Amino acid sequence: MFEQKPSKSLTCQRFLNLLIMGLIMFSTASFAEGKLNNNVEQPLESSAKPNISPAHKSHYLTSFQQVMDLSQNPDLKTSEDVLAQWAKLQAEFPADKAVANNYAVYLMRIGRIEAARAKLEQALRYDADGEVLMQNLNAVYAYQAQKSYQDLFKKTAVTTPKTVWASANKTPAYSNVQAQLDLVENNMDKVLASVENWRLAWSSQSASAYLAFYEPGFLSVHYPSHEAWVKGRESSLQRPKFIKITLKDFVLTPLANDLIQVKFKQHYRSNRFNDEVLKSMVWQQQEGNWKIVNERVIKRAVH
């Protein structure tokens, strides 16, 4: 049975290294199309919808609405607190365009036009497909042009830029890194569950269930062909009166979206044999199922 859960902090760090190397890429979310009206909330919906827990989605919506309520408070004395809340929300959801847009709108409302411009330009650099963002950025450009004109002609009136709030996304947008980490965390959980089911099939001495965990045509360095390996494994499962398998000290390493390596200590005991090894497996997702494509003993314990 399982005796220890894998350290995911280690695997997440390794996975971040893979991201930096550019092995795994995901596309960012895009805005939904919509007609715009000044000074009303407009939806900025994400077309990319990663699997997000209901609790996390609820947290996003609640936090978004709380900051929106604060943002529409006319008391400028609270502006620094509101800005801190927007900064916190954007740090948590860096790819969410509704958050980026409304952060900038609030900056514009309290007169920090240059900071708002920087926020909007940054958001559009992240993803250029943002109609509401572009509308607000154009308003900033127009305002700044008027200000420059007023510096030359003092009597020229300057019109306050018209801004557009965005409504919260039904599904909050994640950054590429966060979406990828969520995916790999989910895949690691699936592979770990598959390893446990593989252990149970081996312990129950069910050859058909055990062999089903391997990819079709699986090859082992210890056998000349797939057919010879199948016969050898069937014999190894059927001869003992009992088999007990214990696994512990798991380390999971994502190699690609559909490829995960698992290392663990394996203790095999039967009426015929007793053995302890450090084993490595590589699991690949094939047609929706995780299959073993490589298996090898790294080191055998010395008794």
C-alpha cells in the first residue's frame, strides 16, 4: 500500500524549469465579443476555461465584487486601500482582463492617468485582443493629448476621460504558468492513482488487470518480444500462493503534457521471493488513459 505521498513542491519546481525551457506552452484566454456603452459594466469573458474548483471561482467572484464596491466609493481617502486590493487581486489573477481593466479604470478615476495608461498597455501586451481595454487606453491617449494641448493654449478645456468598467468573468482567467501547473497537478494525481491500481492488480495476481496498465506492444529489456514479456509476467503472477506489494517515497516528474515519470521504492514479498528495489516508471496518456511505456529497476536493495 501507499506509505507516503509525493512531494509536489519539488515536482512543481522541476516543472517550472520545464516551462522556462519552453517544453510546454499554452495559449492565453481571449475576450468575448460585445458591444460597449460608456460607464456601464461590460463582460470580458475568457474563451479558455481551465478546470477551476468551485471554491476558487467563488473566491474570485467575491473578491472582485468587494473591490468593485470599494472602487465606486467617492471617498478618496480610501484610495490607497482600494489600490492595494486591486494589486492583490491582480497578483492572484494576473491574466484576468476584467481585473486589469478595472484596476486601470480606478486609477483613471482618482487622477492617476499615467499609471492607468501603463496598466492598460501592459495588459494589451499580454494579450492584444481586448476591446474594452483598448477603449479605455484610447480615452487615456485622448486625455493626455488634450493636456499637452492645454499646456500650449491655457484656455483650452480638458475633458475627463470616459471609462468603461468590466464585469467579472464567469470563469477567472489564469496566467499561462498557473494554468499549466493546474494541469500538471491534475495529471500527477491521475498517474499516482494509476500506480496504486497497478499495485492492487499485481497484489491480486490478476494478470489481465495488471497487463492492461501497460501500453500495447510494451517491450522490456529482459525479454526478446512483447509476447515473451506477457508470458513471463503471467507466469510470475500465477505461480506464487500470494503476492504483497508495498510502495513508498514517490517522486513524480512531468516530462511533457502527456508524459510523467514516477520513481518509488517497491517491496515485493511472496511465498517464493522477497525483494526491495528503487523503480522508475514513465506513464503516458494514450486516448484518455494513462499507460506504462517504460519500467526499469534503478537499484536493488542489499540485504
